[in-house]
Amino acid sequence: MKTKMITIGILLSGLAISLTSYTNRTKTSNYIEETEKIIVSEGETLFKAKCTACHTTTKPEDMSKLIAPPMMGVMMHVKKGVKGKTETEKRENAIDFIVDYVQNPSAEKSMMGKFKVMPSQKANVTVAEIETIANYLYDNFPAKGMKHGKMKKGNKKSGCEAGCGTGCEGNCKH
């Protein structure tokens, strides 16, 4: 009888610990999700305030009216061009590249041949803001499943044979 009571007590204690652990894990998971939503929201808000005067988030019908490349194309090129041994390292390198390029743009660093080199944004955006924007862009662009070479032909302004419209001048891998 005493052994059964001890066994039942141990089982109930284990169940209580499991439930507490599950509840804490759920709270932690919810906290992480909410934090990610805030970061995305802040990144999107900063992007709209600081970047959309020149950049769009989608490919417009008339590419000839663009003054800067759409972010879906930019981020596709950044993700393809930045190296890293792990996904975390690749992400960090992409964020570092974006921060550096926004502050110190040059033709040598540019991944978008069709467009002129953007002016430095040092006076318009802080490093912390660029990092927030870059994280938002990395997580949201290009759209999942977007295939560069399968984009609709016809709107190209550059010599890109695939008609990607991002200004790669045929230098990207389609």
C-alpha cells in the first residue's frame, strides 16, 4: 500500500512538473512570437518611412519608371551573393553588407547593375535603424517560392535575357 502511494505520488509530481514546463514553454513561445511581430512591425514601419521613396516591395508593371530596384530583387541578389558557412552566419553577413552598403554605397559593392549607385544614407538613417530594416528585409524578401528566372518577360529595361526586371544586366544566374 505504501509503495503504491509513493508510486502514485511520484507520477503525480512528474505530471505536475511536465505541465509546468509545458506552460512555461508556451509562455516563452508566445513571448518570442510577440517579440518577432514587434520587430517585423518596426522594421516594416522604418522601411516605409525611410526607403519607399525610392524602393518598392513588388515589381511594378512599368520598370522604366523606377529610380531604385524593387526590394524583392535586391534581397534575392543579396541572399545569393552573401556567403556563410551556416544560415546564421549568412544572415549576419547579409545584415552587415546592407548596413555597410546603405552607409557607404559604391559601384563595386552594387549587386544591381541596371540602377545607379544609391546615395549614402548616413544622414538619413541610423545604424540601429538600418539593422532593423535589414532584418525585416532578410525575413520577408524575396517572397517564398520566387524564382528569379521565371519572372514574366517583357518589362525589362536592361539587357537581361531572362527579363527579370531587377537590372542584373544578365550577370545573375537564371
